[in-house]
Amino acid sequence: MSGLAHRKDVEFLEEANPPLVERNAEEFRRLRDLLVQVGEPARQAQSAKWESDGSHTYTSRLTEARQLVTHMAEGYDKAASALFAYASALTTAKTHYRDGKRSERALAALIGTKGTAITRTAQDAEPMRQWEDMRATTGVMDFFAELTMDVDDIRDEANRLHGAAGGSFQLAKSVEQEARDTCVHALKQAYELLPDFKAPGSDKRPDLYAAMADIRREAAEAARSPLTHLPGSGPKREMAGPVGKAEISPELRDIRMKVAGLPVAEDMYWDPKDSDAEKAEWISHNKWVLRAAAEHAGLPEELVAGIAWKEIPGQPGWFDDGTDTLRDLAGSPLSPVSPRNLPSRLGGVPDETSFGPIAIQLRRGAEVLGYDPAHLTEDQRDLVEESLQDPAQNAFIAAGFLAQIKAETGYADIPADQLTDAQMQEIATRYNGGPYWESQGPQFYGQDFRDNLAKIKDAMR
């Protein structure tokens, strides 16, 4: 049917982050403002029409400098505007995507009243695909042995939900694609506005461009220094790309070196802490590790400790191991049930299994440690799992993930000691809810985090 899309076409929107796009736009706008400030004295000097020996040469150079700064400012302004527009469109696209998933869930529930998927292909298919096969009564994909059932009584409602889901996904796809194309085009135009810096000795004036060479040299030095980072952010991350076949990533090596000099953290493989007294005791016992992890990530220690307070009462480590094993077995082609269709909390793909006292999904841990979650080798996966299960490394990885969340919000440049309780509450809520942090469950999580901050701070003393 024309005008419809499927969830797979726009599933990338799940991880799309408009605030992060806006942060980049704001940085371009900040650079524009700095260039405008630099250009203003030159404009004033030129308008004064100073009369002196060599005034023609001076005026020529001043004009050249003003044009240089003006073009750069225009380029950065255009780039900022393009990114702000894309962030806005991305927010709209994500709204359409959520509407599509809502209709899709309703369609899945309706289909479930008529039968159960009996093959791996059927279990792994989207509800829209399931209904397309089911209503055709061909049995081609062997979803529900359709030839033996009557779907006429749900056909109209199922078609409506199918159309609503596909229409919303199509809107999400169109809005994002058009905005992306427009943004890329505008960014190319912005790039063309930037001057072509030529080296000293060319037909351009050497001293003006020598200054630009100094700037580029300083930028290169900053890129190599592990100590430079944006205000309010955590440690610098490797920007050369995800780790390939190497086992130990630079991020993991750094964490293990720091952990080696800290007190041994208490494990909870067999015995999660449930009461407030037990949680406070665990945090107090591990406060040096939690404090070091927070400092490493550029975060308040009560934020990291507060997430630990919320997570340590969860399922024990042996349950995580069991869940991971069952998901791996279900991932075999010989298994009649796909990992996502395992019962209750067992359902999910292996890399979505959470590990450690501060529960973190393996794929999130891989991202923090600099690995590519989509292309993990078995050795890398084992390393990430092992690191998450070590309570000290787990705290550092959790703090790193919190730092990523902070960097993707409007609080990115706020130093750790200036984050308010309300801002930490939002970060905690996002930690729990991910893309759905505004839903009821994550909001309760964040509120409970804030309600216990006084106890958490006492435990860290």
C-alpha cells in the first residue's frame, strides 16, 4: 500500500537525540557570536577613516580581515540555523514514530486474539508484517496457520490500526528525510562560506593566515591532550572511531588502571540490598569507588551514588547470567522461540541484558568503553560483560553512561558542582527511561531518586 512505511524504516529514530543536535547548533552559534565580536573593532577602526602614512595598505588589510571574519561568521550562522531546524524536525519525526508504535502495539494485541506466531520468522516480524500475511490467508510466512482461522471480525479494525501505524511511520520517515536533505545542503553552503586558508608564501598575505595556522596548531595540540574537554563534561573520549579487533579499548584500559588503586568494591552477585539501611551501608562501603567514578566522569558524586541506590535492589547477578544464557540459546537457529519472545523479563536480545550492581545493558556498556555495539566480537563482548560484573568497573561505566546522558541534554556545559537536584533528577529519569524517559515509570524513578538524595548524601560522608 502506497504512503505507508514500516517500523524498520525509521527505527533509527529510537536513538536519535534532538538535544544533542541542538548542542552542536549552539556551539556553532557561539562561534558566530565570537567572530562578530572580533569583527566589530575592525569595523569601527575602518569607519574612523584614519589618515596616516600607508593608510591605503592598512585599510586594504583591514577590509580583508573584516571580509574574512564576516564570511566565517556567516558560515557558522548558517550551520547553526541548519542544525536547529533539523533538531526541530527530528523532534516532530520522533513524535510521529511514537504514534506509529502506539498503533502498532494495539495492532499486535488485536492480532494476538486470533493466534500465536509459530515460526521464528513470524515471531521476529513486525505486527504490520504479521497482519499483512495474516489477512492474505496464504500461509506463505506461516505466521498463524491462517487458513484455519477467521479474521473477518477483526479485519476492519486491524486494517485501520495497520494504516495508522504505517501512516505515522511514513510521516516520520518523510519529515526526517526532507529535513536531513535540507540540513546537509545548508551545511555544504555554510562550508563554502569558510575562507580557503592558504599557507604563508602564497598570494594571500602571510601574517594574517599565519595567525590562523597558529589556531590550527593549538587545536591539534588540544586534540592530542587527554586533559582538554568542554566545560561541564567528563573525560575526553577517543574520537578515532570504535575499537575494531583490539580487545582492550583505551577507555577500558583507563578505567582498569584507576580501579587498581581503589579499595575493593563489594559485590552483590548473590545478595541484592533491599532496605534503605542496607543500601546506605553498601554505598558507604563503596563511597571511594563511587566518588572516583563520579570525578572521572565529571559528575556530582551524589548523582552516581543515587543511581546505585536505585539499582542495587534489582535482580542478583546470577539471574543476569541466567538471562544472558537463555537469550543466547534462544538466538540459535534451532530454537523454536526467538530471544524477544522468551517469557516475562527473560525476553530481549542478548546485548540488551543488564549486568552489574548498577544495572547497565551490555550494548550501553560497550558504547561507554569505546566499542561498536553493532559489531562486537565474542572476545569484546566477554570483556564488556566481565567489566560490568566487576562492581568497581561497573561504577565507572555507569558514571560514563550518565556523562553521555548529561552531554545530550541542556545541562551539557554545567559543571558538576552547579547541577541542581532537579537537573540530576532529569538525568536519572533519562538513565532509566531512555527515549521514553517522559513516560510514567521513569518519572517515578526520577522522583524517588530525588526523594532519597538526603540519605544518599549522608551515606557518602
